[in-house]
Amino acid sequence: MCKMCQGYSVDEYIEGVIRTIDRCGWALQYVESEVDPDGIHPAFCYTVGLTNFGSPEIVLTGRGPHESSRILNSLGASVVSGMLEVESGIGCTAAGFELFTIEVPDCADILYTASDVYGQGCFSAVQAVWKDLEGALPWEGIPSTVVQPILGPVPV
């Protein structure tokens, strides 16, 4: 159950996120999937705090909370240690996944916790897109916007 569901205010929740960032370097925000009249909105997870290291925040779609945590914590540790410089258009591996990053335009419109921490327009984000079992990125094979929604422009 999320902190807000337990009765925390938005301010109390954000204060907790900031404490986690101060202690660990970054925090993770998992957003559950939902279905509404506009359609299905698949779950996703993202970092909050990598902005403090001059890096874009990182978003991951199409994985459960535990797998998302493993991947994003691995990427976060690499960024904080200086072993990885994240930007759009790079390939990397994390937690056994081959990834490719793309820009997430208008990221403040979906990364609400990062917006609350940094302010709208004061951070950027990339999506870490994972390769499927055949080694293909979504735009290279049969695309599935339900399994792994793509949040930005794909490479040409």
C-alpha cells in the first residue's frame, strides 16, 4: 500500500522521498497500472534524485516493481559512481537486461514525484527501453504498447 493510501499528505510523502534521496542518492517511484475510460495505462517506475548528479531521471515501463527496482537501482548506482553517463541514444546493461535510452519529452506531465521535488521544467528524463527475448527493441520487431509503452520518439 502506498503512503498516500495510508493517510500521508502530498507534502509528507515528498518529504519522505527527499529523505530517501539524501540518504541513498535517489529514490524510486512505482506507478501502478490503471484502466479508465481513456484506456489502459500500464505501470511504470522511475528514479527521482539523479538530477542532483547532472543526469536525467530514468523511466522504465513494462516490468513489475521488483524487476524495475533491480534495473533502476543498478542504473542509479552506476550514475552516482560516475561509471555511467546517461543521455538519450545510449546502449547499456543493467540487472541482466540490454537497454537503449530514448528522450522522454514533457516528462513533468507523467513524473509527478520528480515534478514535486524539482519543479516542472527543472529536470529531464530518458526511458530505458529493454530488448525482448529475441534481442529486439520494440520498434525493431512487433511493437507492443501494452507490454512496453514507448514514452518518446524512437530512433530513426
